[in-house]
Amino acid sequence: MDIMLETSARLLRLLSLLQTRRDWSGAELAERLGITTRTVRRDVDRLRELGYPVHATPGAPGYRLGAGSDLPPLLLDDDEAVAVAVGLRTAAGGTVAGIEETSVRALAKLEQVLPARLRQRVHALQSMTVPMTGAAAPVDPGVLTVIATACRDHEGLRFDYRAHDGRESRRAAEPHRLVHSGRRWYLVGWDLGQGDWRTYRVDRLSLKTPNGPRFVPRDPPDDDLAAYTSRAISSAPYRFRARLIMHAPAEVVAGRMPPTMGTVEPVDARTCVLLCGANTLDEIVVWVALMDIGFEVREPPELAERVGVLADRLRAAFSRG
């Protein structure tokens, strides 16, 4: 009986590993499970007998869990189960078109099998969280799936793209990662035509089929892709880019703005640099002024001039009052 239990537990661990990554070599699985590659082969055969489509990969002996006629049971620990449940609840009101109803159905199925202790954790977290909604263009979940798969498999993408000023162009890119800002989805990829890294709003692209050829992944433009995307979408697309010295700690300034509005770089304990952009100088002036933090304009020179003009106008209005 102990041997049977040990074998069953090992099969569950093997299935869990196969679900976490696309390809595994026999040696990797043997090392993770603490068994021989011969035992791995026997355990894979047992999973196949149970109906799991475990495929052999070409080249060095390896394995991949394929798509079967029935969805295999997912093996989740407590924290993973809570994360999935919270994610489904968030998706029910999210930015992916058509996913709300599907998320509700999936959440209902998941909560039926959650232990009471986990249901209480999910409900507590959800009840204490206030979502901040805003107008955002929803994206097709199928498009997200195609892009995510291309990122994983290192397949090029071809698509028509509409820039912020309405201009349309045909693009070919090596996709790297999807980034979600909370309101919009972005693709970070190497633009083959521009020969540089670019950030694309997913709701502005129209995929072409088939995908492009396979490619060797490049080193990413930044170890922190979230920060890289924030910099790209907060200043690069706009006519004016501003650099300001803010007389407050970086965490204070960052706490008064969404990541899509600008990026903050600490200077010392009391000052930081704010990088932002807009299509008009007045947008920058008003937005920064409403943060109620002292600041100095470093770039561009015309922004400093515009601040002076508006300041004189405000002083004149105050003196007349």
C-alpha cells in the first residue's frame, strides 16, 4: 500500500510539472522527482494509460503535455487556488472582450470545489478590494492567446498597426512579452522594420496569418519590463516629453499618479525626477500643478516658458480679485 501511495503521489507531481512548462527533458524530470529516467518513462506510460496526452519531443528524449479531448485536472496549492479565484473575479469586470460571462462560469465551478478555508480567504480579499474602473478599449481574448503563444514559442508576428495619431502601418515583430497596465494590454517586441524594441497597444493591432518564422530570443530591453513599458507609454508617443525635478520623495510622487502617466526616478531622500509626456504643454503644466508638489522644469525649454506665462496669468487674476 505504501508503494502504491508513493507511486500515486509521484504521478501527481509529474503531472503538475508537465502542466507548468511546455517542454521537459527526461533528465530534468528525473532530477526534480528524485528518480531515474527509466522510472520517468514508466510513469509517463502510466499517465498515458490514464488518458493524459503526454507526447515525446524530438531530439533529446523529452516530454510535453498535449491538448486532449478532455481538460486534465489542474493541480493547485492553496495560494495558487486563491490567486486563480481572485483573478477570475477580476476578469469578470475586466478589459478582455467577452470574457466576463466565461469568467463567472469558471469561478462558479472553482468555488464549488474550494475548501471552506480558501473560500473565506477569497471572499475576504474580494470584499476588501475596491476596483477603480475606467474607459479602456477591450481586446479580443483570442488575440491575447495568439500573442502569448507566439511569445512562448518564439514565433514572429505580422500585423497592421494604428498609431496614436491615427496613422496605419504594416508591422513585423518578434514578440517578447504581454504587459497589462490595469486598463490596457501592451505587447513588447522587437520591430523588424525599425530594428529596435517597440511597445504596441494590443487594441490597436490587427493580426495577420500565418505567423512569421521562428526566431532566437533577444535579450529584453530592460530587466523590469513593467517599468520599461511605463516609460514607453507615458512619454514616447506624445509630441512633448518633459523632465522635471519634483521636491518630494519618489514614493510620494509615484503614489499620486498612475504608472501610465509618467515614470519616477529617485534622486535623494527628498527629490526625484519625473519623466512624462503629452500632446500639449498645458496638459503637462496643469497635471503636474494639481499634484500639489513643488517642481522645477528641466526639459523642454518651451515648457518652462509656458509655466511662466500661465503663472503670470494666474497672478494677474488673483490681483484683480
